[in-house]
Amino acid sequence: MDLPKLAIAALGGTVSMQARNAGEGIVPAVTGETLLESVPELATLARVSVETLGLLPSASLDFEFLLGVLSWANVQIQQGAIGVVITQGTDTLEETATFFDYLWAHDQPLVLTGAMRSAANAGADGPANLLDACRVALAANSRQRGVQVVMNGQIHCASAVRKTDSLALQAFSSTIVGPVGMLVENTIHYLRPPAQRKVLPLPQQTTQKIALLEASLSADSLMLESILELGYDGLVIAGFGAGHVPENWAEVIETIAGKIPVIIATRTGSGSTARSTYGFIGGEMDLIRKGASMAGLLCPRKARVLLWLLVGCQRQDALASYLSKD
Ligand code: GLU
């Protein structure tokens, strides 16, 4: 039987980590080729090609590196892969998934996965997650769904998924909407039809800087006041509640929003920002009047990815249309 072609890339993360010497902490060391040895069953499902594109903790991935990974993935599709799987650290998985999703122009699935326990831990989840991710990437019903994250038997849309637990096996959730699908006895069940996606052109520049600041009780405005002087090209604020900041931030935000795009998201971890409920200074109505955009359901980190990409392809004027779908 002619098996379908599947491309896998390893970037690092816990799934690729082991200790060099007994008693030392784990570091990325295991190549994609070695990871594949933990899932021999995969050879019965697909013709697999694997590459190790990086051995990094996911905290050290960056947008330029991810653009290189994207171009590798594009080549795999052009060469006939029916899906692509990328393994990486889970710490920044919600951001990389968002980054790729805004740029993934294919019907074929791009699936990201990782592990919460390294291979040396009892009950290591890496092999199961990798095999699940490959099953999702190979499934016909995964087409036209953009980028998805597969962890712990669940499938999450890039736009909704967040890491909501630091160490638990069930570390990922899609707040409000829930997972988009799940694996049941190795088959892929989707709970919702594919969502409408808007794909951005590739950024022509990569030097843009987008700041992310979190509002907190009794915060001073020193860092905020330095944003323009420091040369930032955009600002995201993880605001209180439905997208609010302290009164002493509101005026500074107006000055900044006159020069660069400012997005206000919620720091709560779930839910949308408001648009027309609160009228106090620093409330969302005041901030909109002062030129800021509200992130809607996009979390602060995803909003920062979006703004980096928009500024990179000189589409910051279209920001509202990328936020309004929420
Ligand atoms: N828990 C993280 C992981 O799952 C730590 C390291 C990283 O994100 O690279 O991989």
C-alpha cells in the first residue's frame, strides 16, 4: 500500500530533553530521529521524513527562527506531504501556534505538539502526544483547519489554545470554546466545523519591536512612559478585567496611541475585553476614545504576535479587521 507522506520537525523542548549526567537538570538533546524511535507504529501509517531544526528550550525560540521553520514546512507541503508535525517546548506553544496560524496558507494541517514529562519520567507523555499529533495531521477531516495543537488526547485551535498549567499533564485549554476535537480510540473527532481564518502575507521586515506590559495594582507609569523613546513599534497591554488600566496610565496611552498601535487585552486568562460598558478613566470606552484597540478574545501574548506580524507586513491599518472576528 502506498502510504501518505508526513513531515516531522523537532525544535527542542521537554519532549526532546534529557539530563547529560545523573543529577543534572534536563536540557534539549534528543533529535527528531531518536524521537521517532519511540513511536514505531507510525511506520505503518505514513512515510515519514524527520528533521531536527533546533534543540532549544521554547523560551529561546524567536520569530525569525520560526519564519525559517515555516519555510521548511511550506517546502514539505510543496513536495507532497499531506500534513506537517512540529515538536517543541510547551512554554511558548500558544504563541508559536498563533504565529504559524496567521501565516499557514495550506489546506493541509500543521500540528504542534510537545510533552510535559521528559522521556526519563514515569508516564512520559511525549510518544503518545507525537503519535496523536501525527494521526491528526494524517486525518482527512483535519484539512482546512489551519494550525492545531495536540496535547493529552485533545485538539486545540491555535487561536484559542493557552497553556493554563505550569507542570500538569493537562496543561493546555481553550478557554471559553473548549478543545476543537479529541482522539477517541485513535480516530479524530471534531466537535466544531473549521473556523474562518485570515492568512497574513509574510512579514517583509523582522526588526519591529512590540512591547507587552501588564497592568497591576498601584503600578507606576515609568516603563510605559519610556515606550516611544525606546523605539517600540507597537504596544500590547494586559489590562485588568475587561481591558482596563490605572488612571495614571490612561493619558500616557493616549500619547503612545497617537504614534504607534496599542492593543488592550485582558490579563484574566479567559474571556473577552469589553467595548461599551465602562466609562471611567482607564476603562475600555476611555481607552478606545484615546486611540487604543481592544483585543477581544485574543490573549495578550497572541495579540502581540498579531501586531508583530501586521507591523512586519505594513498592515497595521488593518488591525481592527483582525480583532473584530472575535
Ligand atoms: N515545560 C516546558 C516544555 O514542555 C519546558 C521547556 C520548554 O518549553 O522548552 O517543553
